[in-house]
Amino acid sequence: MSKIKIVCGNCSLAFKEHHSKIREGLSVGCPGCAKQITFDNNTTDLNIKRALRDARRHRLNASAAY
């Protein structure tokens, strides 16, 4: 469960990225359309907000386990 599902807002392709890559200000390229997806808390894209929330939740759970 260290990978988080991301849905591209451009081509609707779902892919997974490691939770450490999903942070405010970082970006990843969509493997389907090659569009750069930038993670920003102020975005209106619900897919990006969901990915940021899930990655944050995963990091909190992982740190609480130690």
C-alpha cells in the first residue's frame, strides 16, 4: 500500500505513484498522455486533492506505526 492511485485529469488514465512522490509542489508525468501533473493543495482537480490526501494519510499511518 505504498503506492497511491492517481487519475489524470487530461486523459482519465489511472496510474499509481509511490506515496513519497506525492507532495505539495512536486509533479509527475502521466504515462498515457505525458502531461505533467503538479500536486497543489489549491487546485480544483478532485483527483489531485484525493491523491494528496491519501498520500498524507499513508505517511501519517506509517509514522504512527513506528
